[in-house]
Amino acid sequence: MIREQAILHALEAYDSGALQAALARRVAYATESEVPDQAPAQHAYLNEDLIPLLEELGFSCVVHANPAGVDLPILVARRVEQANLPTVLMYGHGDVVRGNAAKWETGRDPWRLQVEGDRWYGRGTADNKGQHSINLEALRQVISTRGGKLGFNTTWLIETGEEAGSPGLAAFCEAQRESLAADVFIASDGPRLSAERPTLFMGSRGAVNFELKLRPRERGYHSGNWGGLLSNPAIVLMHAIGTLVDAKGRITVPGLRPPPIPAPVVAALADLEVGGGPDDPEINTGWGEPGLSAAEQVFGWNSLDVLTFGSGDPAKPVNAIPAEAVAWCQLRFVVGTDWRALETHVREHLRQGGFEDVQIRVGMQAGATRLSPDNAWVRWAAASLERTTGKRPALLPNLGGSLPNDIFADQLGLPTLWVPHSYPACAQHAPNEHMLGSVAREGLAIMAGLFWDLGEQGESLRQMASVSTHQA
């Protein structure tokens, strides 16, 4: 039994078409968590596809009802080889965003895997069915190569509501804290820094969405008769937002700004280049916080954006001063930001600027997490990725986007390692979502090597990590 054999077997799963066949089967389940009528597809995905495979690999599986009262089941699968061995908690989500079939290019169907060159099209290929399919296949190959033994215990947590905001997941993990206990968390979601560079990220930026609304009167009034006499809510709200973030994207509310970037994070980000891919947008130099690199902007700092802005009827404008204006804004933030007091910070800032009539309502929110790049688990995983690929992996203290990682890092207290198998231009959440076959193939090798190394080094890693693990 040698590490190279396990990796070769994992690569054969790609070359033989086994991974493609498995993913084609999984993409066909229309597991749209934002569509209540698709609840049967969520159950079928778990019961018909994932559970038979996991049971074949020696896992005991239980599907739990969602404690939030929604029909988005949660699967927990456990494989215990020996009680005193290290345990890894793995995660994935079987749900996807809406298919939006009418918006896909001709000949493509969100519920049918379509391979065109290096691109594998289908809803969920990148987020997240393709990614957890790679990890499941790599795990299967390592179990086989090691004669049925991994050398560590494994728990899989598969939810079906991530795209709907993971309702019930925090409560479920709290109630199942004992069964989900582990030494380390390993999962795959989100994109690599670039398609060519293996990536390891250890947390995610948080996100808070909030609505700003101004309604000075109950109806609109003719702009000829009343223009210049009545305040225009769209103009007022536009200027109110301008006090939160300036014309160059710099956040001007002190309470919404993060603390200085820690030195280990600065060092890790110095090695990274953001963008530059064939489908990546051109970065606007000078946008955002002055003096920061592109990597520091997206992985080490906060951003405040307007997601929507509405007043009147843009499709059918009329000669009237509108009755109201509404904007949805979003703060993406890193560890150390006083995000739970966002409403207070924004309200006071607007009051001081003379915009006390603007109403604020906080919507979706998720906390930020970050594991220090000098953590023992991080150093081990980075060395494993480099050994397998011969490439120095990109180390992101946290992803620029948001995941329910705070549940695993803060609530369960685990060091979190994410090894993504997608890339920035994958059209995640958009029409024509796809994964790259070349990245999937390399992902199989990476995960087989990582699982092999965990089986060989897990106990010593657990001992080292118990001394050195800390959150940055």
C-alpha cells in the first residue's frame, strides 16, 4: 500500500468516466432548496444516491428532519474504525439554486450533465454536487487501497438547505454536538484562487444584508406641479448611501470597518494574485480601501455594496416624484468587525448626517471565521497539497465569500480546512454553471493524497494541533 497507488486509483475514477457518471446521476436531481415543491428531490438525493454509496463504504446513515420546521433534511453518516483514532468531520450540501433553465444557452439543460471540452455543465456541478462527489470518490479509493481501513474516523454532514441560508443547521449542530465531535473539519466548496492553482482556505468572510427604505409620503405626485417643492426619496436615499461608502468604494462608517490585518494574514496574502483569468472581470484599480492589494481587499478587508436600488417603475417611468425608494445593501466582513451592531452603527451614522428618516431592516447574516495560516493543521494540509501536485497552494485565511463556516469553527470549535475544486468563472448560481474537468481530476488526486496522509499522520497531528491551534 503506497500513497501513489491511492492517487492513481483516484485518477482512474476520472479517466474511466466513473466520476462523470456519478455526477450526471446527481445533477439530474432538481434539488432546488428555494422551491418548496422540490422537497421530494432533496429526500431522493440523499436516500437513493448518497446513502447507498456511504453504506457500501461502511458508514451508518441517519436522515434527520430539519429543526427549523422546513422540509430540508440533513444527513449524518458515521464511520468509526476505532474509538481512539482521530476523527474528521466532512460537509457538503445537496441542494442547488434555482435551475433557471430558460436562461441557459441553447442545447444546455441545468438537470443534464453536458460535457463540452474541459467544461462540465449542469446545475450543482460547481456548487456543490461536483465538489462533494470528488471527495466521496477519493475517500472510496483510499479505503480500497488501504484494504478497507482509512486510519481515521469519518463523519459526513450533508445538508439540503445551504442555498436557502442553511435554516436549522446551527440548531441541529448544537443538538448533535456529541455525534459531530471531531478533531478537524475538511470540506470543499467555493472557488480556487485560480483554475491553475490548488487552494486551501480556512474560513470565510461574513455577510450582512440590510434594507434602507425612505417613504416620505403615501403616493407619488406630478413632477411638473410639485417638482422642486417635494423631496425626492430616490435622491435623498442616494445621498444617504453616499455617506456610508464613498464614490471610490471606501467604507466611511467607523463601526463597519475591520481592525488592521494581522501580520500572518498579510504574509499569506502577499503571495496571491487575484483575477487575470480569461473569464474574470478587469479589476478597477483604486476602488475600495486605499493602500491595500487586491488580495488584501477581498480576503483581509470589508466591502460595502448596493445589491439593488429601486424607486418608481424603471420599466415604465412616469412624470411623478415617487412615493418611496428602497435599497438592499450588503456588508462583507472579516473577523474582528463589530457586525452584530450594524443596525446601530448605520442608524447613528445616518442620524448624524441628517438622514434620520431612513428606515433600516437587517436581513440575512452570517459570521466571519479565520484560521491562522501558521496553524498545525493548515501547515499539514498545505504540505500534502504541494506533495501531490508539485504546486505551492494558495493559502487564504478566509474565503472572500460566505459559508456557514462559523457553525463549524465557532459553534463546534473545529479547525476548518476547505479545499475547493471549482474556479472563479464557474458561473456559480448563474445560467451555464460548470466545473472544469481538469480541476476535478486534480481534485481527486489532492483529496486522495490528503486522506492518505491523514491516515498516516493523524495521531501526531492531533497532538501537535492540541498545542498550537488558535484562531487568528
